[in-house]
Amino acid sequence: MKKIYQQLDLKNVKAEAIRQLIQLSFLKVIRKDAIQANHQMTPDTIGLLMAFLIEKVTQNTRLETIFDPAVGTANLLTTVINQLDKDEHDNIKGFGIDNDDSMLSVASVNVALQHANVDLFHQDSVGALDIPQCDLAVSDLPIGYYPLDNNTKDYQTRAKDGHSYIHHLLIEQSMNYLKPGSFGVFLVPSSLFQTKETEGFVKWIHSVAYLQGFVNLPGELFANPAAQKAILLLQRHGGNGKQAAKVLLGEFPSFKDQKNFARFMQEINDWVATNIKK
């Protein structure tokens, strides 16, 4: 294996090309071993859309720190960092947290080969995090119930009865570690606001953040309509933050429909110029 590795000359390869190489290698493993959903990488089609939204809403904002509370293989985190680097955000510092040591092992190789300035932590993100308040949070959140009810006593988004949704808890935790006026951009179920916990969840959002956007991903990306996901855009209260006059809502058109897709992207540009751009 060492002889094979030595044939790779990665010193002069850009970080984004290395990330794509690692992703393709991991996708081959996923297909062969039938890896569970929560262990799979965030696909580029989704990661780049999230990066696009982040680029737009953070225009004229210097981003120095970014974190992912469910970093997994760090594919999404490094996708966003690599895209932001193109916008001259110098030397962004990243933090990634995950309680799965096998995923963190992949993430460690991923960030090392890309020479990314990212610190990784093996811990449960529901507990206190050893990171500073950051300029941006981004995450492809795990879906399901969090089993350790005693750990959620201080959470406003905990369920009144039974186990709490892990994605609710991690969204709340993420907002705790954002600077005032900073954005959290999360990949969530399209049915996020259609559960019995919705009323309490929405009430909590309004108490700490501005709900700026909720955009469904193209339905064609999901074989099962019930598994469709959306991008949730929250901005923490304070700083230069303010509620958009019009919340960004809708669904990305099919990637195959280039005309409508380009039109929708322009609508996002117009929305940012009207509602977010400082």
C-alpha cells in the first residue's frame, strides 16, 4: 500500500481536487458495503448548493471560524471551506465534532490530505463543546431520536414526552455557539415543520434566531419522497442580523431543467440583495 500511496503526488494538487478524489473513493466503499444512511457523505450536488447559499448570505462578512456539530467524514465542511476560500476568506479555521470514531477517522485523513485548518473532536455534540463562538455553522444533521434524556434537560427543544429529535437538539446547540448575527445553515428533513414538536420548535427559533429561509432540494435526488430534505437558514439574533421582509421559501427545480434552475438561482440573488445584503 505504501508503494501505491507514494505514486500519488498531492503536494501540487488543490484541496478541492483532493476532496473530490476522497469522495469518489468513499462512494465506491458505500456502494460495496451498503453503509447506513447516517454514515454516508453529503453529495456534492447538495454540498455545493449549501455553499452557494452561504456565499450569498455572507457577502461582505469576513468569516474566520466555521463549525459542524455532526461532521461525519468532513466532506460537507471542507466543501464549504474550499468554496469560501475562493471568495478570499483567508485561512478559515474549522471545527468538526462527531461521536462516531469511524467517521472521524475518515474526516482526519480528509482534512489532513487537503491541508485544511480544521480541528476535530470526538464527543457527543449535545454536551458542552470545547470550541469558541463561530462565524458560521453548517451541518448535514442526523435524523432520529436522541436516547439520553438526562443530557437534554437544559434544552428548550427537548420533547415534552419521550425522546427528543436529535436534529432539533443540534440546531439549538449550534445557535449557542454562533456569534450574534451569524448564520446556521442546516440540511434537514423537508417535514421539519410537520411534526407534533413543531409548535415548540418554532417558538424556540423565534426566541433566538431569525428564520430566513427554508428551501426544498429537488425531489429527483430522493428515491423516496418521504426522505426529501431541505436547507434551513437561520440567523442568530444580534449583531447586524434582522428578519428578512420575505422568508426565502420554495424548491430548487430539477437540475435537468437548466432554464428554470438558472432562474431560481437568480431569484436567490435578488432575495439576498433585497433582504440580507448589508
